[in-house]
Amino acid sequence: MRLFLPLVVTFVCGIVMILHFFIPHRPISTIGDGLTDWYMIVASAAIFLGAANLVQVHVHRINTKARNWQYSPVVLIGFLAMMAAGLVWGVEESLPFDYMFQTMVVPMGATMFSLLAFFVASAAFRAFRASNWRATLLLASAFIVMLGRVPIGGMIWKQIPVISEWMMQVPNMAGQRAVMIGAALGVVATSLRMIFGIERSYLGGAD
Amino acid sequence: MNWEIIGIWLGAVLTLMLYSFLYRDNPFYKFAEHLFVGMSAGYWVIYNIFNVLKPNFWDELTGAGDGSPDYFMIIPGVFGLFMLARLVPKIAGLSRMALAMIVGTGAGLSLVSTLQTNCLSQIEGTIMPLSGVGTMGFIDNLIVVVGVVCGLVYFFFSKPHEGITGKAAGAGITILMVAFGASFGYTVMARISLLIGQAQFLLFDWLPTMGIHL
Amino acid sequence: MRKILEKLDRVDRRVIYLLMALSVFVPLSLRLSYPIPVGEGPSRDLFDAIEAMPSGSVVLVSYDYDPSTMPELQPMAVALTQHMFTRGHRIIAMALWPQGASLSQEAMTAVGDSLGKAQYDDWVNLGYTVGAGVSIVRMGSSIRAVFPQDRDGFPYDSIPLLTRVQSLRDIDLVISLSAGDPGIHAWVMMAGDRFGLPVGGGCTAVSAPEFYTYLGTGQMLGLLGGLKGAADYETMVREGRENAPAGLATPGMAAQSIAHLVIMAFIIIGNISYLVIHKRRKGAPK
């Protein structure tokens, strides 16, 4: 019974969405539309769960004086400040919530990911080895694309951008398509296993 | 008080705090990193309230939107509460119901859509003419057809990669290497673009606030 | 020579970081600029598709990214918005990523104000929706069901631009500016293949290679890939308009060029030192 009801819910929801695809008429369309409306509400609860979990984890870290606990108040203050600004003034432009987003969240988000440029450079120096002919082919392909996608490539040789675009549209597309078809078959198989209750690992987290 | 300049300085100081990680891990980096996590979470919750929960749930339930309350909205509301039950160990099992709804709906939708878009349409796109397309067209189409088929053979592990299967898998991994090379090239490009964006911010937005114009 | 290579092999990672930083900051400081020739390809295909649409067409632009990929995607958003507004198209903005709702507002307001376009008549920002593909499917029968109000709480039914837009079938083109999932995949699957809408897109360079599969099958009519795609689009939008501003992506392409050369040099030097040192170790007695 512990798993029976959730498995029934999964099965019914899955079948409704499949029928909704093939029979876009009443009553299936009405049921399908209703389910998608409900889905949005339940999925948004997952975001609250994530936020609540974040608060829970950092409060626990402060209480237990875990390693680097001194930074946990920063998380909580950032979270509460953003929440307060949004709840009090709303999300419209030029108000505190939007100001904090534009002046703090945007540069921090962009910087965090721009750090990867340095790590890619380091990896380029230390890890990308032409250790066999296929690895050499990979690097050659990367070089052509890297040159072909910037203006200096065309300045070195006019044909580099043309070759680069050909590589993207022919061999790259062939490889990506093989990956895509393979992954799609995996998604189809996993979805079927979930709908029919064979795959249950997603229900295993809670006691 | 010039809020625009204060904003630029806030952004620049936080940017430099994060870049300090390149020297070594330090308290400034950790401070900015934790602040980012907290503020991002706050942003998500607020947008979720104003853009999803209020209009799609509360207004529908109470009739604040079109004047007619939809009491069926109690059902997703209860499922949403089930999701939050995960925070309370004693009733955490209820969250399975909410997860089941999310997973079931997602699985049903992605089953047919993925099959149609990423499988059948791609197979259809690989059925290409090898005659009447000129020499270059012939070569291109042949590479695509052979590349896709051999790439799929490489991913097929139910038969040992020996003999003709092994040769096809070998051709498959070769075409995959070219594709991965292209992906690597593009990845390098992406990472540098992000750095350029922040460099432009520091050089052309922040430095001018100190009277330095490049 | 070998000693130099051995020293290089042990070089501190911070030296590499410094060189990387210089390769970006120096060209930007010197305001280096290279011409950006735009050949045939997915960038031009998207431009031509928008160019060919009749004035007054309704385009739905989904901002499926956040600040982490803003340097690549925001220039595309601005250039696309400029192009569509100058062609007289109307834009419905929305976001499958929460932070995209603010970034879209920034782009729409800036470009809309500069070209004299009015919010709610020429453009509207519906804001963020959770649920990705599921929401798109629902929009296929009713956009209002997903967005009963716009980002700022203005009711859907009282927005003039939306009076004749009930579902995705009333949209002429969908453009997803995508940093990952949910993004272009979801739009192609749901809006494109399920409801038959033409789908174009802009994406981070990381994900551009995988979308060539959709371009090859015609499931997408054009694609802007990374900063290069954005610079291409800015160049095409500026064609024939000498005084138009340079855009956000174009000034970065010189730095991008130099940084690519530096990375390639790193790979070559790294491989030479690997080969020399590896050979020596291979020959050493065990």
C-alpha cells in the first residue's frame, strides 16, 4: 500500500498524457489540460521544498557549528533580504527586488560561470592530449571549429569558416544525431518503465 | 545618492570577490558564493509566488481571477503540501504522491514527444538521397547516413563489437570524435564568452566610475 | 629544450589563469575590432525568416536562461528584439527559467523605449512559468491558462496585444533563447512538432552542436550559436544602417579570437611537452 497508491498515480498521469497526445479531443483534452494545470502547482511546490531545505540545512549548520558555518548566515540573510524585497515592494523594474537582482545576482551569476574559462584554459594545457589518432581527430576538429567561429579564422584563411560550418552541418550532425536517437530510445524505455511501475527508484527517498 | 553607481560598485566588488578564487580559496570568495546561493533561492521563491502560485493557484481557487472559484484546485494544493511533507520525517512518505504525479506526467509527456522529435524525425531526416544531389551532396549525405548508422552501432552493446559490428562501431566512434571535437571547440568558445562579458562590465562600466575611460 | 618543456609542464596554474585573463582584457582595453563576415548558415536563416514575415506578425520569445549565460544570450535578445521591432512585429516575451523573466524585461524595455514601442500594444512580458514542456503543451490549448496575468500582475484579458492570441496556434513564430533544459528541446518537441509552429532559437555555444540535428531536419528554421551567433545577428541588423550602435557581442569578438589562439597554443605546448617527457619516461629503465 505504501507504494501502491503512488504507482497508480504515476500510471494514471502517464497514460493521460499519452492519450492527450493521440486524442486531442474531449474528454481526454479536458482531463489532460486539467492535469497540466495541476502539474504546474505541484511542480512549484518543489521549488518551495528546495528553498525550505536550503534554510533547514544552513540553520542546522549554524546550530551544530559545522565546518564553515560562519557563511551560513550569509545564505540566510541573502535569502531573506530577497524575499522581503519581493514581498514588500514587488518585482517590478527599478524597485529594490529588481535592483538587488540586477546589481548583485546578475554579476555574481555571470562571474561564477566565467570562472570556467580559466579552468578550461588549465585543462587545455594539462589534459587534452593527442594520445592516439582518434584523440588527434578530436583536437583537429576542435581547432577548426575554434578558428572557424571567430573573425581571425577567416583572416588566416578564407576557407576556415566554410570548412567549420561544413563540419558542423555534416560530420557533427551525424554524430549528434546518433547520440540523440540513442538517448531518445533510453528516455522512451525509462518512461515506459516508470509508467508501468518497473522503475521505482524515484519513490525510494522517503521512509 | 547615486543608486546606479552604488549598483555598479556592488556588482564589481562581488565580481572581484569571486575572481579571488583563482588565486586560492578564501573567505571573500566563500562570502560571495554563499550570498549568491541565498539570493538566487530568494529570487526563485518570489517569482514562484508572484508568477505561478498566486495567479495559477490562489486566484483560481478563490475566484480572484475571473470571479468563479475553482474548488478542484484544492487537489493540486494538497499534492503540493504532500511535496512539502518531505521536510517532516514522520510524514515524509506522503511526498511520494506528489513525486508520482510529477514523474508520471513528465514520463507520459516525454515518452511520446521524445519518440516523435528526437527519434522518428531524426530517422526520417537521415533517409537521404545518394543520387541526383551532385558529388558534394553525395559525399555529405553518405557521411551523414553512415555516421548515424555506425554511431548507433557503437551504442549497441547487446552484440560484441567484433567483425563487421566492430568495424561499424569503429567508424561510429570516429564520427563521434569529430562531433565531440566540435562540441569541445564550442565549449571553449562559450566559457570565454562569459569571461568577456564580465571583463566588459569591469572595463567599461566599473572603471569609468573612477574616471578611468578606456 | 627538454628542461624548458619540463618547467612548462610544472608551471603554476595561476600563470595559465593570468595569460587567459590577459588574452581577454588586453584586446578589450585596446578596443581591437575585426570585421565579422556573415556567410550562409543558421544565423542568416533565422534573420531571413524574420525578415520574410509580414509586418505585425506575433513572435513569442522565450527567455530560457539566467545571468550565468547572459553574456552570450542577452546580446541575441537585444539584436533580435531590435530587428523584430524595426520590421513591425509584435513580441510576447516569457521565460521557462525564473531569472529569464527579469532579463527579458530589461531587454524589452531598453529596446522598446529606444524604438518608441509601447508595452501591452507592441510587446508584453508574461513572466515565468514552471513546468517547461508541460506548460508549453497547455499553451497549445490556452496561453491564458498558463499566464492568467503578465509578469507585473496585469490581467491577460485586458492586454490589447493578446486579444487575438488565445493559444500557440495564434503565434507566427517561436524563438527560444536557451541555456539548456528547459529550452529549445522543449519548444521543438511541443510547439514545433506537436502544434506545427515554426521554431527558431539562440543558444549558448556549449549546446549549439546538438541543435544542428534539428536544423538538418527542418525542425528549426534558424539558430544563433553563442557569442558568434549574436555578433552575426548584430552585423546583419546593422547592414545598411551606418550609424547603428555596435551592439553588445560584436566588440567582444576580437578578444574571443585572441583567447581562442591562446587556448590553442596551450593545447599545442601541452602536447609537445607531453610527447617529449612521455618519450623520455618510456625510454627510462624500469
